[in-house]
Amino acid sequence: MTTAEISARSHAHGEERGMSRGMAGMVLFIASEVMLFGGLFAAYFFVRNRADVWPPEGTHEVAALLGGILTAILVASGVVGHAGIVAARKGNNQLFVLCMAGAILLGTIFIAGQAFEWFELMHEGLTADSGVYASSFYVLTGFHGAHVIAGLCMLAVVFLRAYWRDFTPARHVFADAAMLYWHFVDIVWVGLYVILYLT
């Protein structure tokens, strides 16, 4: 069989050789997001290194325990979502749908927990205009929270399409791309937890 025949046969069955266009697009999008968060992290470290004391004296610090719980919830969401992708590749649509629902639920709990933390901190006097420490915290966690919400929207679309059996073991590029983005959101939060809550 010639190369042209193999190529024609692949296209006839809807197969793509190498990385699909959809996944390549998501990789490029995530690369741009890496640059965005890289700039935010660099700005944070610049401001932090210019300060004599960090956080500044008299500033209410964030609670590492709550941040740790939120981190565990978001990472668990990524693990559950990845299990769903594995199930989709094996043709287990029921487990796929269940795992997507679990990932969305855990991600929603994370956002709710972050909103609760923000309101508690504001009630205790740590508002965005309290100083550079507070503004840095709200900018970094706020940008991340917006990305989590975007990721939840993607997962919701994956859930609906999985529920309608729109994916097959050979065709689930959108689900793969959405989960790749969700893993990116997880990794960024782990970095934020380390620099904002633990150091």
C-alpha cells in the first residue's frame, strides 16, 4: 500500500496523524497563558524582593490550611478528570460521564472556597487597597480563578457531549484539550499556593 493510499484511508476514517489541529491549538493557547502567568509571577517576585519585610508588618496573612485544602480539592479534580479521559479512550462512556461530573463538582467547590476565603479576608481588613501584598494576592488568585471558571465551562461542554455520546474511543480531541487546560490550571495553582501561602 502506497503512502498516498494510507493517507487517503486515514482521512476516510477521520484519523489524524501526529498531533491534531485542535490539540495543537490548545498547546499554543496554553503557551500564551504560560507567558501571562510568567509575567505575573515575575512582577510578584520583583515587588517582593524590593520589600524589606514580606509580608509588610501589620498585614493580615492568608491561612495556609485553607489554601492547602483548596489545593487538594483542585488537584483531586484533575485526577478524577484524567480518569475520565482514560475511560473515554477505553470506550467506557458511563465512567467518563461520571468522572467529568466529579471533576466539575470539585472545581466548583474550589471556586466557592476561594470566594469564601476572599470574603473572609476582606472582612478581616485585607482588601485589594490594603497594600502591595494584598493587591498582589488578589491579582494572582483572581486571574487564576477566572481561568478555573473558563476551565469549568470547557469541562461542562465535555460532560454534555459525553452524556450525548458524542465522543468515541478514537475521537475525543476536545475532551483531551480541555483536560490538558485543566491540568495547566492545576499546576499554576500549586505554584501560587507555594509562593502565596507557604513562603
